[in-house]
Amino acid sequence: MADKREMFRNYISQQGLKLTRQREIILDEFLRAAAHLSTEELYHRVRKKHSHIGYATVYRTLKLLAECGLAKERDFGGGQSLYEVAHRGYHHDHLICVECGEIIEFENARIEELQKQVAHEHGFVMTDHRLEIYGRCAKCSSS
Amino acid sequence: MADKREMFRNYISQQGLKLTRQREIILDEFLRAAAHLSTEELYHRVRKKHSHIGYATVYRTLKLLAECGLAKERDFGGGQSLYEVAHRGYHHDHLICVECGEIIEFENARIEELQKQVAHEHGFVMTDHRLEIYGRCAKCSSS
DNA sequence: TTAAGTGCAAACTTTTTGCACTGGC
DNA sequence: GCCAGTGCAAAAAGTTTGCACTTAA
């Protein structure tokens, strides 16, 4: 987490941007979040402690975080996009409960491999992918 | 295609809805489209021939088509959602060129199987999934 | 000092909705 | 004739932007 703040500072200065109090607050609150956050949710969390911070700043900062690789924008449909803390080095996909909304992250090397193969078969060079599995989680299935 | 119109009529009457001229026009134009259409695009196509049809009607009809299984809503990000003609019976995924925007549909039974397995490992019962592979297509890679 | 950043409100984009009128059944 | 559907315009909902003021470097 400390290294992520470091990364942010590096990026900021490299780009000739400025490290403002707001950006630090928003970054900290973002890193504190375990799950996938909407801009709205992050805005409210930030607001609880720092009521002066505006909506636009949260949007702008979240974009900045995505730009520098600390955040990843995810669009699961349903209007707004969610951001998650980027786990550097490995790609993961999502398992989403259609009933309670729980989101579980997973990795599967075999699937990744097959994807690359499919892309190749169609003459594509794969740059990214996204896989979401929807279903009912254990809790929701039993009840 | 004729059977799809039939399906639509059946659904309409079963639900106690009405088969209006607008709905027929929109359905026809939708079925004519080969690729993935945004509501906006469909609206413009419909408008060319029938300038009296409103935006809201296109939205409402597209929702109706999705409801009765004739259309599938796809959200590739980028603001608006796209609809595609639902190919009944099999599920397919998408390969998307990040440069020219071309969308190719594919199926891969092995990947599907692995997905079901992943869901199972996490106690999920899979109901649906979505897989998108992003990359550069042959044309865009070479140029 | 000075250019980037902020907060606010207004603008924009996509989608939905309220309502009076129209038209299938 | 009834009630669902339509077209329009207004409202929502999410996001972006213009601008005058503030602040990090």
C-alpha cells in the first residue's frame, strides 16, 4: 500500500502534475476499499471525512489512478462503472452472483491460454480480455 | 427470419400486448442488421423510412425484443449498449479489434466447460457468462 | 509566480418516464 | 370502447466540462 502511494507520487511528478491534498485523500480511501467501488460510493466515503471534496475531483482522480495503473475500470453493466485496485502482474476475472451481487475474483491459466489461441486462430493479437461468469452463489442457491 | 416474426407475434399475444405498425417496422429493421446495433443506430435506420417513429419507441421495442429472447443486450463499454439478434440455442462470445472496432463472434466449448468448472469450484451455479477478447485484428496488425 | 487542480454549477449523453392522444383488439 | 402503445418533451442518472478561484512546485 505504501508502495502504491509511492507509485502515485512518481507518476504525478513524472507527468508534471501536482500532488494535492485531495488526491492523497482519494487515493487513500480508494486503497482502503476491499471491493469494487463506484465513483459514487468512493465519493460518499471520501465525503464522510472531508466534506469539501467535490464529485468532479473524485471522477478526475479516479481517471488519473486508472491512467497510472493503480485502478482498473470495470463495467459490469447497470449504469455506472466500478473501479478496483489494480493487482499488478496478474490478470483476473470475475464470478458474479446474480442474486446478492457478490463479486469473486479468480484466475485460470488454462482459460487464458485458450483465449490467446482463439484470438490467434482469427488472426488477432490479443491485448486484453474480460471474462465474467454469472450465477448463483452457494448462499443464494440454498436459500 | 419469418419464424422470428412469428415468435414475436406469439410473445406479443401471449402477453396481452399489441402488435403495432411501429413494432413491426422496428423488428424488421433490427432483423435486417447483420451486426451489433446501438439503439441510436437502429433509430436512425428506422427513421430513414419512417420519420414519425420516436426514440422512446425504439428503446421500448428493443427492450421488448430482449425480453422475448429475440435480441440480446451487449455492453462493450463506451457509453451505449449494443443489441444483437439472438441466435437461439448456442452461446457465443466476442473478439473485438481495439483499433478498427470489428467484432467477430466465436464459440469455444472447452472454454465454456472450464468456466462451468470454475463456477462450481466456488460454489456457484453458472447461469450465464460473458467473454470478450480484445486485440488487434490481422488488418490492423499489419498496417 | 504560474500552470495545474479544485469546487461548483451547468452541459452533455444515454436512457427512462409522464402524459395526452392514438389505435389494436 | 378499453387499455396498451406512441410521440413528444421533460426528467433521470452518470459523467464531463467551463470557469473563476486556489494552491503545489
